[in-house]
Amino acid sequence: MRTLIRKSFRKTVALLKIVRKTFERFGEQRAAEAAAGMAFYGFFSLFPLLLILVTYGGSFLESAEAQSQVLEFLVRIFPISGEVIERNIEQVLRARGPVRSFSAVALAWSGSAIFAILARHINSAWSTARQRPFITRRLMALLILVVLVVLMVLLMTANTLMRWLPAEVNGVAQVLTHMRYFTQFVVWATLFVSLLTLYRWIPNTTVSWADGAWGSLVASTAILLTSWGFTWYIRKGFINYSLVYGSLGAVAALLFWTYLVGFWVLFGACLSAAIGENEIRCQST
């Protein structure tokens, strides 16, 4: 019993140290202000990013059914200001031909700006990580953009292949995709894997899978719960951005939601860094 109490006490002390170190690192990096900057860059990168995704995933968007599936998918990713996203995507679909042949490089550069800023701030969460050159960060951001385009193409391919499945299997798949909690779990799992990959790959230092997993678990769960809470808060009418910002109310809500997402992404990075530094300190002693 005495040994169990000692182990529990040590784990509690280690946990408190990790929490303290996380908040210290979060404050040192001025992560709250960094999240505001990410929201700014994210807003100006959002629509060029959507243009790239829809344009180069366009081979699978010929039917009206496929287009409606893409719109529904993107609106689920952005629970706030869904009408703004949907209206912009519809305009993209109408102007898809000119976009494909003109200014693709400029769109990719603008759309990847948020990923370059994200990579810089995630890397800063680790005290042992050295900042990469600007060109390297931009190349990493463009690589993330390419991965997103590939995932969009794979998603459209999966939607197309579902029609060839047997009627029984296809029916089950359709039921699952329309189940709220199943789709939310898929969104959470995708977010968890994405953050785990970023926390492992972006820092210019060694990060274990366990350290990245804890940070991504907390960040992905917090983002999902925050999105639920913020959506409920707005739908219940506790706040009406239109009364303050007029026609820009939906844009203001989207900016604030983007800020919350960036806040938790950076908090998860600081948590992963704190866990890793605590393990190194324990091994050295």
C-alpha cells in the first residue's frame, strides 16, 4: 500500500509539473496572440485553399449528387458560417474552368500560407527545436496542401466506388454516413491523426509518438467540444454577430472559430513538448 501511494504521489507531482510547464510554455510563446495571427492568415488562406481542393478534385465533381456531397462535407468541417462556405464553393464550381487554367500557382501559395504559419508556431513549442528557413517552411506547407488535395481525390473516389458495392453494404454505409455521432467520430479521428502527424513531423527535433499522441488527443477533443459548444451558443441566440457586425457577422463568427481551433492546436503542441521535456528530465535523473 505504501509503495502504491508513493507511485501515485509521484505520478500526481509529474502531472502537475507537466501542466505547469505547458502553461508556462504557452505563455512564453504568446500562443494566444499567435492563434489570433493564425486566424487572420487562415481566413485569407481559406478560400484559395478551397479553390485548389475543388479544382483539382474536380474530376469527381461532375454530377450534381457529387457536388452536393462535397458541399455537405465541407460544411461539416466548418460548423460556423456554413452558408458563407457553401456560397463560395458554388461560385467556385461555376468558375472552375478558368480557375484551373489561370493562377493555380498563386492560389497554392496563398492557400498554403496558413500551414507555413502553423508549422512555425508548432515548431516553437519545443525549446530544443531550431527554426527552419523560410523556404523550407513554405515547402512543407505546400506538401501539406498536396496531401489535402490527394485526400480530397481519394474521398471522391470512395464516394464513386460506393455505388458499385452490393445494395446491402451500400445501404449500411449510407446509414452510417448520416448518423451524427458516427460522422463526428470520423471527424475527431481524422483530426487526431492529422495533429499527431503534425506534432511528430513539424518540430525540428525528436518527438516520440507517445508525446505527440497525448497532445493530439487533448487538442482534437478540445477542438470538437469547443466547436459543439460554440455552435450551440450561437444557435440558441445567446450572441448575434449580425447585430454588431451587420452583413459581416458570419465572417466574424468564422474568424473567432478559427481562432479557437488555432488556440487548441498550439496548446496541444505545448503539452506534447512539456511531456517530452519531463521524460528527458526524468531519464537524466
